[in-house]
Amino acid sequence: MKAKPIVWDFGPEKVKRIGYIAGGAIQFLPQVVEEGLDTYITGEPAHSYYWMAKEEKVNVIFIGHYLSETFGVKAVGKHLDHKFSLEAEFLNLPTGY
């Protein structure tokens, strides 16, 4: 399964400040605005934040809830291997978007 990103391209074309939170974290959009970020990457959209993103001129990229959470898990596996010589295997078991 390969989810296509959903993009709300309301911000500047030239990106300067990016925020990323894995999973379903669109509810942190107010903090993104407060911190002056122009682009926010997270897992999945919620209609209730659409107009806020548009009014505040913030780009929001949704890459899928599951996919957005895999990066951290894979990084922990690499760290455990490097630091403690523990072999880790990532099991890719997508659950939907």
C-alpha cells in the first residue's frame, strides 16, 4: 500500500521553516502557527483544521498516519543495532492511510 500525500498548499512556495509530528497530529496546527512555521508534515488530515491552515497561510503535507510513524521506529532499530549490537527487524504491516 502506498498512500498518496495530501497537500494543502496555502503557504509560501519557498519553504523556510518545517515542523513534523508523526501520526494523527493535525491538532497541533495552532502551535505550528504560533512557532512561525510555514510548512507542517504530519500523518492525516482533519477537515476542522483546513480553514485555519488556509487563513494562516501554512502548507500542510499529510503523508499517511501509518507511514509517518514508521520513520521513528526504523531509527530506533538502527540505534539499537549501532549502540548495543541488537538486531532489529521492521515488520511493515500497514493498517490503512
